[in-house]
Amino acid sequence: MLNISPYSMVEFVRQCYIAEQAGVPVWHGSGVDLGILDMSYVHACAAAPAATLPSDIVGNFVRDDDLLVHPIVIRDGYAEVPDAPGLGVELDDVALARYKVDG
């Protein structure tokens, strides 16, 4: 098994292709990330056949707000991949304003 968390989603899918050829299952590692980055992980995992193990995309469970209008839907242990354009999520402008730090 491999826990892959590279610097880009393209690199993740590429590494998963190599793992798939070797018959090695993969999961996507993550940190306590915000919703838009978490959703990019969900899309990358959906695009990588070797990503068959539950990923640790858990930021939405430990943050006060994921900064998305609608949170990532987890149903029956799986994150749903939205079919809306782009990543399928919308940034929450009200939350962005609430958590903005002037500096």
C-alpha cells in the first residue's frame, strides 16, 4: 500500500498509474486542508484507478468551516464527486469575509 500526497493532483494520478501497473493499492494523504483543496483530492482519487483505499481527506471533520457553500458530501463512507463545472464546489464569500485576516 502507498500513501501518496504529492505537490500536484496531476503528479498524484501519474504516481497512481505506476502503482496500478505494479498492483499496489493507494490512498491520498492530506493535512487539515480547506474544502477546495480537499475537493481537488476527491477528484484526483476518482480519476486514479489505483486509489482504492480510503483516503484521509478529513479536514472537513475538524475545521470550524470548510469555506464552501455546500460541504463535501460523504455518503456510505465515500466522498461524492460533484458534477457541477470545475471542481464542483463554490467558495463561501460570507465565510471568506468572516475569516479574513488583515495584514
